[in-house]
Amino acid sequence: MRLLNIAILKLLTYLIPGILLGFYFPEAIPLPVLSFLWCISTFSLLLALGGNNRIFFELHTLSFFLLLGYTATTSFSSKTKPHRHQESSPVIAVNFTVAEVLKTTDYYNRFLVKIRFAGSPKSTEIAIARLPAADPFCTPLYPGFGYRALAEIRPVLPRATPESFNYRAYLNKQGIAHIVNIHPRTIQITNSKGNWRTFFFRIREKISLNLQASGMSAFAGGVLKALVLGNRDLLDEGLMNQLRDSGGAHLVALSGLHIGIFTTVIGFFLWPLRWLPSGKRLHLFFLLTFLTAYVLLTGAPPSVVRAAVMFGFLSAGMLLQQRQSAINTLILSAFVLLLFRPLYLFDPGFQLSYLAVSGILVTSPLLSKFRSPGNRLLKFFWALTGVSLAAQLFTAPLAVFYFNQFPGTFLITNLLLTPIISFILICGYVLLAISIILPPPGFMVTLAQFGTTVLERTADLIPADMFLLKAVTLPNTFTLVSIYIFICILVASFYRRSFVPGLPLAILIIQGAVIVSGEPVSEKTLVITHNYRQSIVRISSGTQLTYNNYTRKPDKVTTPQDHRNTPRKHPPFFLTAAGRDLIVVEGKGDYIPDMDSRPALLLINSAQVNLERLTARLDPEIVIADGSNYPSLVAVWAATCRKKNIPFHYTGEKGYYMLKPQSTD
């Protein structure tokens, strides 16, 4: 049996660059040109299929799937294109349908909605709708129901500092166009019939009520709902933090592990069907039916859909195509998912899930060559150790790249908690089936509560804080890619010795990436952060960052308490960083002397400055406004800069600003 089908891998490899082009350059190819290219590509591919020229066939296959990935991405992105009239209509009428109930925050009840703006009823966009949690008029919204209300479109704030999470980019890659604040008192129901989401939502509500009526503790109920239904609203925060620091957060996030266990449990009960004629097909049919119903019951979030598609393909491959390698089925499932949902490519969950399963599949034949213990219990933990190490090998670089930390206790966490989670899941599935009809029996509730108690106490024993490596970073994407090249060559060298000479080259590539990205930061590079209550200018020296809250004396590093005692009006001061001048203006600015060089202006605390006159005298290279200014003043300053063709940077729209050396701008 061939481990890898190169043809399937090539199709996926051709599709991914097309998705990248469609995401980063969505308007690079006009629609008439794209249609013309499709005609040429399809016609030439049909000709290539009838010929014997392999190179000609490969080139046209490449062009066909590149265009397929580009078209799929641009067509999907057009559905999430931001509403163009949001600036002129701060409060507008919207029609929306609730698709999913999101996790509630301290301030908002949140929902994923499909929204239609007044004036463009045929244009549907994906948005996050927020309702004030403390508002007494805040009525519950139900999945599948249609509503009409007045709403405000809120901008998604950019990164306030270089190391903060880029929420705007995250939502963009999820295909979410807006964050919309709904006015609760204006909500009107336009469609109360609902759809399949409403049906399964009511079943989930009935399950929750029956679990509550059974006398189950709040802690156990929160764990069960997180593991079985994917609802982490009631999950104990202390347990979640402990698991996150110890490398076990994936154990309570409904995704690949849980769908894999569900598929295994259902497959076990359906095994007698294989004794019947066409038993394998019947087994697969009922397995996929139960899997689909379970996905719909959870609300079909993207992580569960991805995992279900992946394990559905793997199950089909094992039941119907025993000679086909599981890794080929995995690649095929990724191809199908990306074809219909191309933005999954940018989702960390998608990347980590497929990397983990790929690592397990490609290393399992290698681990099977080692002699395992004879004892069944030791054999189980030996296999679990191999699976954990394989998954961690393939996911650790990407996890460090995204989350900037590495849990040193990941192995002991998986060895101790995976059996407990599996036990709770099996109890949870039985409770789930019973709770659809009536409250579950007491002994099942007791078993589930026992499992959650053991989970809590075992998690507390793991010294997560002691072995948690924080502030671990990978400098750039090139370094990440070079590490995965090394991992792929390392694993391939165990299958074929011809790959061994490639290991030193891969190590050199990693070293080159680190050297290129490890250039020292220019002395006193300035970072203007986004903050509403105070102006913060950070001075970087080498690799160390110190915080400098803006005060009367810029050379003094102060605290927020010092800032409260700072007089309201005072002269501006001058900072020089990376060979460039920065003038911080809080007053009127008339006393700023003329300068030989073109400075950068930072306006803070709603400076009462005549910007048109000041820019005419200083001719600044850029004007920066941070979050301490009134939005109305920022709009006036932006208009002035547009009129005078001066670059303007507002941290509330564009995020932090870094004053770099002149040569890099």
C-alpha cells in the first residue's frame, strides 16, 4: 500500500495558492478577465486530458485549480464585504437571521447573524450581533428566527500594541464583516417559523432543562455541556485556565478529539451490522447519519463541521477502501472543505486539527516498529504517549507562532486527563440520549459527576505554572515554514534514506530565517499605542521594551497614578528615535519652533491646535492621533490632512504606529 497518493496531494497544493491569491488580492483579476481565463483553462484542460503530454497536462491542471481556489475565495469574500454606507448612517435599520448563539461576555449577549441592510435587501453579510446583557428590555434571540431592529455598526478595533491579538484580521479571515450593536427596544420578529437551527436549539434547551432537573451540580453540568454540546458558557473558569496552561485546552473544546471518540462509540454499537449483506455500507450509512445529527445538535459550529467531515472521510476510507491510506483520505477531506469554505485555510483550529491528525497518521507506522509492552494497561499508555508526542511534534511550532507559549506539561496532561475525558464523554453521550426525552436516572448523573470531580482534582495536581514557557515566539512566517520543512524531511527520512541529506539543508534554512528576522531593533524606536484614557509612548531599546506614559517630563518612566496628577496644559516635547523627530502636542502648539527636518506630529488629549496652520509651518511627514482624542476632532484632523496631502494615522482605525528608521518607510 502506498502511504501517499501524490495526485491527491497535488490537487490540494494547486488549490491553496489560488485561495491565498483570492484572499490577499481579491480585485487583482477583473470579472471579465476571470471569465475569459476560465474558458481558456477549461478548454485547454479538456484537450490535455485527451493528449499524452504529461507536462502540458500538469500545467493546465495547475492553472485550473489555481483559478478554482481564486474564484471560490473571491466569491465567498464578496458575501462578507463590509457595508459601504456605515459611516453616513450611524444608526440604521437591519434585518437579520440568527445563525449561532456565541459565548456571552460580561457586557454583551453575542450572536452570529446573517444580516441584510436597508436599501440592499438582496445583499447578505455575516456579522456578530451584540445586545447589552444588563438591559432589562434585552429579549432572547433564537437561532433560525428572523428579526428587524435598529442597530449601530461598530468598527472592529485594530491592534493596540505590536504583540496584542489582531482581532480585526481574525474576523476578516473568519468571513465576518461587522460587529453590530442591536437596540433591544426596537427588535421585531419577522420570521418565527425558524429552520433546522431552531429545531435543534429547542432540543438543546430541553436537554439543559432535563439535566438541571436531575439535580446535577453546576460544575458537572458546565463540563458536560462543554464536552458534549460545545457550550462553554458555564464551564468553570478556573478549570479552563488550568487546562490552558497545562496544554489540555483542546480536551474541553468540542472538536477533533470528541468527534473521534463519538465516531468510535457509535461505530462500536453499529458493528453487528457488518454481519449482514452489504454490512459495511449499512454501517457507514448509519454512522454518517448519527454523525450528521450530532453535528446539527451542537449547532454546527465550524470546528465541529471540520472535524465531522474529516472523520467522515476517514471512516469511509477505512470501511470501503481498506487499501487506501488514511493520509490520502485526510488530504481529500481537506480539499473538499477548502473548496466549499476556502477561508478555513486561515483558521488556526483547521490548521492545528489537520496537523495533529497528519502527525498521528504518518508517525504511527514508525511507532509500530518499536516493541510495545505486553501488559494491556501499559500498552494503552504507550500508544497514548506516541499519539501525544506525534500530535505535539506537528502542532507545537504553529501553536507557539499563534499563542506565544509552550506548555511543558503537555505529555503528562494528555496521559492523565485523556482517559478521564473519554469516560466523561461516554457518560455524556448516554445522558444526552436520555435527556432528549426525560431527566436522566440518578446513577448516571452520579457517574458523570464523579468523572468531573476526578477531572478537576487531577488537573489541580499538574504543576502547569512551573513548566509553562511564556513569551516564546517565532519571529515570522518564513521561520515557521522552515521548521515544518525540517519536520517533513525528518519524518520522510525514516521512510526513505534518500531524504537524509536534506536534513542539514533544512537546518541551514531555519538558521537563515532566524538570522534574517533577528535584526536588532533600532535604538529608541518609538511605538504609539492605542489607549482611550491615557497616551502611552513605548521606547524600545534593543530587545527590551519599557513603558513610558506621557507626562510633563518625557525622560521619566511613570505610572498611571503619576499621570493623574499631570497638569492639563503644558508645552509639547520632542523625542528623537531612529533618526526621526516626534513632536507630542497637547496644547495649542503655537510655540513649536521651526525645524530643519520634517517631524512627525502626535496629537493627544484632544489638543486645541490649529492643525492647518501648524502643518503649513512645519510640513510634517505624518500626523498621528491616538485614542485619547475625541472622535469629532480626529475627523476634522483627518480631513485637514487629506486636503494638504499629509499622511494621517489614527490608532483607533489603523492600530498602533511604530516610528521606524527612515530607510524602512
